[in-house]
Amino acid sequence: MTKTAQPQVAEIVTFSLKDGTDEGAFLQTLRATQSWVDGMPGFLGRQVTRGPDGRWTDHILWTDATCAKAAQDSFGQQDFAPDMGEALNHETLEMRHETVFMAAP
């Protein structure tokens, strides 16, 4: 267990896919987002999970709030953004940024 010396930021996005969305196509788009996020300043790690209710959660860890905000601001300008927008049920989309107080591998 590691107590963080710097206030890292967790970006947590939960959502469902629109009815009829091809999950294979969505996963390809999700992989494209990873190529982008890998190159963003301050990126530390990411997990994408899906619960038994079908809701997805995207956890991204950033070095600080400035980097998290820069990524958020740039997301919609990426080539994959229209495909992500088509796949997500926007009524279920929730995004928040939280300060990390403790992390463990």
C-alpha cells in the first residue's frame, strides 16, 4: 500500500451502451482510446470494467487535476470521439474526478 505524496486524481466514468450497440465494435473503439490516453501527459494507469448489470466503469489515474482536465478537454477532438458518442447511452453517463488518498498495486 502506498500513500501518495502528490494529489493524484482518479477519473471515474460510468456508462451503459446504447441498445443494439455491437460490443465488438465498441471494444475496438475503446482500444483506440487507449492509444490516445497512453500519450497524454500525466497518465498513470487505467482499468475498464463491466458489472453484471451491464454498466461499464472506466477508471483512469492521473498525476494531477491539471492533466486530468487537459485530457477531458481534448477527448472530444479525437478521431474516435464520434464512434464513442454513438455507442454510449448518454443518459447513463456519469463522470467525476476524485483525489487519490491511497493506492495499492
